[in-house]
Amino acid sequence: MGSDERQSWIQHTFQPPGRDQRQLVATLSLIVIVAILIGALYLIQTTTTTTTARQLQEMSNYRARLERENERLRAEIAQLESLPRLMTRAAELGFRPATDDDIDYIVVEGYRYNRPQATPTPTPLPAPPTQVYDETLSGWFAKQWDALRRQFDEWQNEG
Amino acid sequence: MGRDEGFHRRLTVITGFMLLISAVLIARLLSFQFRMDPAVKSRLESQAQNRYSQTVEVYPNRGQIYDRNGNLLAVNSFEYRIGISPNQVVNRAETARKLAPLIDVPEDEIYRKLQPGPDGKLSTYVLLKPVVGFEAGQAIMDLELPGMVIEPLPTRIYPEGELTAQLVGIFRDSDASRTRRGYWGVEGFYQTLLAGQSKKVTTSAIPVLQEAASITRVRDGIDLVLTIDRDLQFLAQEILNWAVQREQATGGTILIMNPRTGEILAIANYPMFDPNSLTPENIQRARNPAIADVYEPGSVFKIITMAMALQAGTHDETWSYNDPGCFNPGGTRICNWDGAAHGNQTFIDVFVNSWNTGTSTIFMQMAQQLGGPYAVYDMLKEFGIGSPTGVDLEGEAAGILPEPGDLDWNEAQFFTTSFGQGVAVTPLQMLTAANAIANDGLIMQPHIVKKRIDGNEVIETRPAATHRPISVEVAHRARDIMVRIVEDPASLDKYEFTRFKVAGKTGTAQIPIPGGYDPSGSIASFVGFLPADDPVVSVLVKLDRPINYWGSQAAAPVFQELVERLVVLMEIPSDQERYQLIAQGGDPFSREY
């Protein structure tokens, strides 16, 4: 668009009173409608985000509460399995502690107990740190590039 | 026409005026945005920050404590601190009515707290109840009353209660602050590991941002697996309670260890400590007497004298002396327990019959032959006497070993130390020293934590030797004499262990009081291990002021009663069966002990 054309458009839009103003009204109406649309979209988005966030917060609170209840139940189970309680219950059922006289060790002729060889448990190797990408264009490019390179490496390993 | 002109002129003036006001307002708005006074800007930003975000400390889950078989000894739970923001309460009367029964506070008191203050303003926070139980807290949450501030407070539950309280310790508020921490026992010693790492997190009041911030993880505490066997602990406590009642003793301790590894399998004490009661009288019992209280061990200490003499080479089984019954070395009068003279007595007789004159003579000759008492004290230190064992429990005492040059030392003490008077040890120190004889001369580091579990990583505590006060050969000779002490028909400490060979020694210690010893009571004890030729368990029994004065009458029967059931729980076959298994090439101790 040349400078003459721009000049004539400005003159045409802001022409003096008494001339036909339909184009001005149409342009302004368009701007207003676009602004309203953007506003509406923004409001819808904000409302949805806030609602979802509230739901997330409620779920997070619920999770924390469930975790606490879980801990509490674990404690209750441990208390129900405590030895003084088990011994009392066993005595009520007529059991008594065994003594050495109650136990006979049987020596089986020819049996050789083979104690399993203790093998050291290998310490698991720490997982390689996960690459962190930020939410920027360069972050997105880095992510795509890494994914492509990984695919290439896998393809090369398979080959 | 003139009227129209006037109208247009006024309209122009009004339009101009309104435009001017608009321009001023816009200019002011722009100045707020771009040219605000820095002080005002800072204050407003601070207010905005406080309104939309807050920094809170997020606490990690405290590590749990298990016994060696995976039974929980300390587990986390929650209590709640109940507060309210009166300025957010909609219906004060209803709020007070609903809360009163749940927090056990009178309704009118709650209502009063919800009223405006003297300045006529409603406060932003009022504490209603510092601590309520888990169920009450959950019930208050379910009410969903506006303005409630319900803070979860981590707490501990000890499922075994009194049974393991003195060795596990407790978790409670510190004296200085409202934060909670572990005290005594394992809770105190491993406070840093169990506590994990809290984190200060700034959370936003804008929900979506809060979610983003709350994903930051804190480091949870490390779980601990103890060497304690819950079944053995119960057995030891049951036998101790029975013994204390039978002997009308004021207190007592039973300590069970694996001499090969230094693992503590059980520590039972009387009186017991209730971890759920915080009365001052109960709190005083929280410390563990097996590691924190020292006592004069009496004749059980003679096994240390015996091992030292054999190790130094100054004495052996062929040595003998003429027992005078009483004599006066170092300006003090030392007598046998019966006060009688017994003529020629051998080295073994000294320990089988527990002659004080014999051990004093041995100490005297050792000092003469080794170049002075210092060499003898150095050997005592090799057994760990006078130093803390370094056990991983909070509150260990070092014991007392007065040495030449100390203000509280005198020459008489040197002789009395040979039979366990004038020297003070903890029960753990005494058993650890005796374990050197059971473990071929090596003293293992006593410990109570078997494993540390950090997420998927398990760190095992490896048994570690701290000293070698005696050689393997000396340990075996000392062990054989300890077997004679229990088996010799002439021994006062003879006991019937038909199925097992047991090594042991009794002790009857006088109780020191200012100016001398209390004639009215004693500390009766027994130290032993079995099977004598391949020990897997060592035991110390100690009773304070039993009705039967002598260790052989009060403590040794307790050891006998304990061993009868201990071998069942630990799956220790009788010697005969064990030898048969060994002859076949089997391993008698298939269970890990």
C-alpha cells in the first residue's frame, strides 16, 4: 500500500460531516464486535480455568484427607496386631506359650541343610534425569529435536 | 436560530469540560501505571502479594519404625489444631452450637470468641482448641462451616505401647516451640533421618497457581528397621515383670543381644514408660535405664578380671593362692561374701566360688607384674569400661571408672574394682564387655538399627568390631571357666540346663549411698550366653533391691526361666540335636541370629 493510497483511505474514513458515514459505522461496529468476541472468549476461558482449578483444589484436599485416613487405618491395623493384644486373645482361646519340652527337633538321617548362598542385592542404578523443557518456542523446538534424535538412536540401535 | 446557537455553544462547553475531566482521569491512571511513587507502589504490591499468596511450611511424612520382622513399632497419624476466622463466620450462634460438642469447649465460650473485639473489629484468627483427635477433626471438616481453620498436626502412634516405649522413644512438642520432634531412644537418636526435610512453599490463592506450586515434593523421613525382635521383647518384659513381682524388686532390666553381631534383640525395663501419657512422673521414666543408668555391677565384673589376667599372662588356670577370708590391701578391708577363709584356692576356684580376696590378689599381682595400676586400667578401657558404647540410642551414659590421678580415686578402689565395686557401668556396657568372651575376643559395636529404608534404597547396618581386648584362645579359656561356674557341683551358681551348655556368672552388688553402702538392699544380676561353644545369644538380668539378697537366688532363676522359652522363640536346638546336625554337615542356626 503506497502513501497516497493510505492517505486517501484515512480521508475516506474520517470524512467531514454531511458525507456518507456508513463505512465508518461499519468499521467501528466490526471493532466493537471483535472486542466483544475476544472479551467473551477470555471470560469463558477464565471461567473454565477457575472452575477446573477449584475442582483440582477440592480433589487435592480430598486426596490429602484420604492419605491421612489411610495413615490412621494403618495405625489401627498395627494396634490390632500388637503383641499384648494377640497374646491376650490367644490366652482367651486356650493357647499357652510353648516351652522347650514341647518342641522336638527331628534329625533326618542323611539330610544336609543347605543354607542358601547370600547374594548381594544390586543397588538399582539411578534413573537418568528427565530433561526439563520450558513453555517457550525454543523449549518446544528443543523438545522436538530431542524426540527426533531419540527416534534416530533407537532406529540405529535396532539396525 | 439564536436558540440553537446558544444550545450548541453550551453543548460545546460541556463536551470540552467532560473531555478535560476524562483527560485528567486518563493522565492519573497512566501515572498510576507508569510513574507511581516507589514507596506507594511497594506497599500496594506487598498488599497484593499477601492477598493472593502465602508461604507455608510443608512437613514431610515422618519415617516409620519396624521391628526386625516387619512389625510396626511407630506409625504416623494426625491430630488437628482448630481455629476460626470470626470475620468470615456467617452464623455465630449456629457455629458455636455445632462446634461445642466436637471440640469439648462450652458453647458460650466459643460464641464469645466469635464476637468483635474492644475496637469493634472482628479478628482474622482465633484459636479454639490447640489439639483435637483425628475423628473430631474429620467431623469438623465434614461440617464445612465457613471460616474454619483446621490444621493437621502429625503425631505418632506406638502400637506396642509400653512394651517398646523406652527403646523407641517418643515424638512430642518441644519445650521451646510448637514444632514436634523425637525424644529419647530411636526417635531421639535418629531425629534428623526420621524427620525428613520440610520445605517452605509459597502457595497462591489463585487455585490454578496453587496446584502448580503444591507439586513441589518434600523429602519424607527414612524408615528404620530395628534389630529388636518383638516376640523376644515381649518374653523379656513378661519374665521381668514376673521376677520383679516375685522378688518385690524396685526395678530391673533384661537385656538380650547377639554377641556375634552386636545386635540388641530386646531391652526390657521395669518400671515401664507409657508413651501415651505425658504426666511428669511418667515422662521421668522415658529414659532407658539399660543405657542411661549406671550401677556397680558386683561379682559379674569378675569375668572381666578373669579375662584380663589370662590375657596379660600374669595368671593361668594353674595359679593358686592362700585365701585368708579377709585382708587389708590399700588401707581397705576386703572380705569374701561369707567372710570365711578357705585355704589354698586355684584360679578357677576364685571365679567358681566368687572370692573377693582372690580377684583383689589377682589385680594386685597384675599391677606388680605389669608395672603399675595404669596397665590394668588400660586393659579395663579395652573392654569399654568408662566409655559410652556408642549405641544408636539417645541418652547413653558413659559409666564411671575412677583412675589414678582422679580426685575420686584411691588405692582401695583399685582392689574393689576387681570384683565390681567402685566402678559403675550401664547394663549395656556390662553385657557388651562380656560379649567379648562369647565372641572369640572381639567386642562388636552394639546397635539397634538393622536397616534404613530410603525410598527404594535399603541400607543395611554392617556388624563392626570396635575392640579386641582378648585373644581367641583367652576368650575360649574364659568361656570354659564361665561354663564351670554354672556346671560345677561345688559352685554356688550351679543351675540345671540339661539340654544346653550355658556360660554365666552371678553378681550381688551393694548399693552406694553417701558415706558408704546401703546395708538394706542389693543389685542382683546374672550375665550369661548360650550355646556356650557357639554363642548366638547373650543375656543380662538385673534386679534392683530384690527380697532375696544374692544374685544366685534372685537373678539366676530369672535367667533360667527366660532361657527355657528363649530357645523356643530363637529356634535354638538342644546341644545333642545341634551336634547331630553338625555331624551331618548341616547348619544348626538356619534362622538368622
